[in-house]
Amino acid sequence: MTCQQDCSQFDLAMELLIENGFDNIADVVGVLMNTAMQIERSRHLQAIPYERTDDRRGYANGYKSKTMKTRFGEVKLAVPQTRDCEFYPQSLERGQRSERALKLALAEMYIQGVSTRKVAKITEELCGFEISSSEVSRASATLDEQLKQWRERPLEAFPYVYLDARYEKVRHGGVVVSSAVLVAIGVSSTGHREVLGVSVKLSENEVHWRDFLSSLKDRGLHGVKLFISDAHEGLKAARRAIFPTVPWQRCQFHLQQNAQNYVPRRRMKQEVAERIRSIFTAPNDEEAQRLLAIFLDDYRQDAPELATWAETALQEGLVVMSMPKAHRKRLRTVNMLERLNKEILRRTRVATLFPNTESCLRLVTAVAMETSEEWQASKVYLKME
């Protein structure tokens, strides 16, 4: 492009500004960008159109139409081409980077629990144009595929597996229900934590836990020496069906809370809590069993319901005594899931209510994947040797 041609293009842009002001600013931007791209192609070829020179690196090959959305509206572009297809305008590449950044922002908004309506509003304010629901759907489909691959990745040996469930509000069949978010976290043979899987179901019934545990097993989960969880009946039944030979440790934290429901008098509550704690923190199984026997004898008369409950329940909290002493402290409870649960809550609090279980699963999976990657990159959780 000659200097004269450059000037004519800039003159055209100025005329458009004078005639229309900012009403048709997109047209002005289009003229300026097209001019800039033409100049850039001439520099790449080291020759202006129709110029004969020994330094020429190639030949022009027309233009390709492109529409770019900007804060000023749609800009019509004519992207210069070359015969060898090795040229692409840097100015437009910057625009493409912005488009990719916007798509990532959309994905991040989903991860943070922002609704589709809010996404459209935010992008309109930030970018000057509204993102359509179809574009949001395409962005979510790309993200969903990545998350599905992570949920279905192969597993290996995990000696310790923690299981837990939390609840999120989901719209189903025209009504709002509390859906169960099932989570499995494992400690690998190297001692690192990893989120093994997540699932969103309409309840915490046995059939749902069974499907979830079966999927973990089908993906290769093996070598489990201990499960740690609360005592939900559906989970217990499913675990016995899918992993019948693996010992189970009942969460001691939840046991302490459950015990208070059986204490008949308020003044006894602190004493009962302290005595149960001494049983759980005993140096070995023999001492724990001795303290438990005394506990049962002392409360059979004053708190018979507590004694009856504790005879079975507290035994379920002492299975950890068969594990290596150095590991017991971190195998007593499911409290290690608190970090993940807090992250999930922080994001789901923004969404408040999910339109369906798929939307909830998308968000929970993304948070779990992010947390799991952080854990694997951090120091070991347990020294397995």
C-alpha cells in the first residue's frame, strides 16, 4: 500500500467520524484496522502491491471477510491473505487473544457459580456487547467435556479413602430439592491427597452410593485398606456391597456429636464428651477397649440409652487402631474434607440455586479438580513408609 493509499483510508475514517460522530464508530474502527492490516502485510512481504523488488518474500492473495465483536459494535474486517498462508495480522491476533480470554472468563464464571443471566450482563458491561445464550452454552459444553474426562480418568491404588456427602439446592421437576453431592478423596501410596470422584444425585440413598462406588472400582480403584466416613445407612450398605472386605472407620468427630443426643441430663454432656475423647486418644487398642468397658459400666444405669448406643457405635470409631500409629491421627475423622467443602460452599453460595443437577455437577467437579491439583502439587499428607 502506497502512502497515498494510506492517506485516503485515513481520510475516509475521518470523514466518517465528522459525518456520524460516535454513532457509527464501528465503521471507523473497521477502516483503521483494515488499513493497519494491509500495511502489516506489505511489511511482511517487503513489497507494496504490484511492486517489483528483489526483497519480496511472497505474494498477496486477496482478503478474507471477518466480523469481530467489539465494545463499539460489530466491526467488518477484510483480513489480508498471502499465497503461502504464513501471514496473519498481529493486530487481529491480539483480538483473538481477547476472544480466548473472554471464553476462559466465561468458564471461570461458571466455576465461580455465576448464573447464565449474570454472565450475559457482566460480559455486556465489560466488553460492550451481550453474549448470547447459545455462545454461553458452547462455552459450557467445552468445559463440561474437560470435566467429564477428569471424572472418568483411570485410578490406581489408594490405601485410604474418605467418603462424604453435602447438599445443594437444585431445581427438579418444577420444585426445589436438596441434592446430595457425593465426594471421594484418597491418599495415594506416595502419601498425597487426591479427589477421586464427585457425583450429584437427588438423594443419598444406597442405590446412588452404590453407583458412585461402583464407578470408582470400574475406573481402577484398588488396594484400599480403610474407608473413613460418617454412618449414613445408604453409604454403609453400598460400601459393604462393593468393597465387602475393606475395614471401615466411623468418623470420630460425628460420633462425639451423635453421643450428645443420648445424654439424658445437661450437666453430664461435658463429662461424657471428655470420656469419649480419652477412649479415642488412647495409646493402643487394649487401653481403648479398657476405657470403653469402664464407660459402658458407669452409664448403664444413669444413661442406659447412651450405653446401648455406645457399645456398637464407639467400637466403629476404634477401627483406626489397627492402622499404623503414625497415620491414626489423620484417619480418625473426615475433617480433611473441610477444605474442599468450604471451597465448594464459597462458590455455590454465589449460585444460590442450581437450575439442574448437571449445572451443580459442573461447578462441584471444577472445584474438586482445582483442589485436587493443588493437593498433588503440595507436600505429602501422610508419610506412607
